[in-house]
Amino acid sequence: MKAKYFAVLSMCLGIVYSACSNPKDAATSSSDSSSTVAETAPATPASTITDGKWKLIELMGQPIADSVNGKEPFIMFKNEDSSYAANGGCNGLGGKFELNEQALRITFKQGMSTMMACLDMTVENGLKQVFTDADNYTLSGDSILSLNKARMAPLARFRKVE
């Protein structure tokens, strides 16, 4: 009985450990040829939206307060693993994104999020919908990012945080 319990406990700890491991370590252990290609790729419009923080300033045409439920709504794109992290004023949101830099197209794949309940979930629910609907992006200079669907008005606008 004790041996069975120990085996189950060991398996559970192994699963937890692997789930908490750093995905960056896995990326660095992949083949060197993919990192060489990334290092020699020319600068593209996508390089101006990745590896930076963008503060949400407008959602579905409505201005967004600097703080929602005591938190700043934002999105960050990480170029190294094509992941995004966001907050709509309550929960942490994240997943993967794909860019087509020539066509300024973007696709979001929702990953994990926290599941807290907050007083005002309007901004967060709207931001989740943006991740579902957005299929392209535009930049105004280097400081305003718009996520759009087709040729409609922007779904969300963000200001680059320095």
C-alpha cells in the first residue's frame, strides 16, 4: 500500500515539476539552426510590436481608464516564443500569437488565465473577445497599436509603454 502511495505521489510531483519548468529552457535546447535564422532576419513591422508593453487605451470605441479594479489593462508580445501576456483589469491572460508581418495579420490562440471574479469584468470580457475576433493590426507611428477585424473600426487600441 505504501509503495503504491509513493508511486502516485512521485508521479504527481513529476507532473507538477514539468508543468512549472521554464519554457525558455526548452526553446534554447531546440536546434541552433532556428535561432540562427531568427538572428539574421531583417527588421519587420512586427519587431515594433513584440518585446514591449502596450497599455490598453480604447476598447470597442470607448476610452479605458488607467486602472480597472486597481490594475492596468495591457498586453505584451514576446517574440522569442510567440506568446502574449495580458491583463484586462482582473485576471492574467495569455497564449500564443502568430504574425504575418507583410500583411500585418495577427492571430491569437488563447492559453491559460487566472479565474478570479472582480467587481467590473467589462474590460476583461471585451479584451477576451478582441483576442477571438482580431485578424489584423495597424501601427500609428511606433506608439499606437490597433487590433482590428477586417476593415471595421479598431476593436482595441494600445499605447506603447516606455
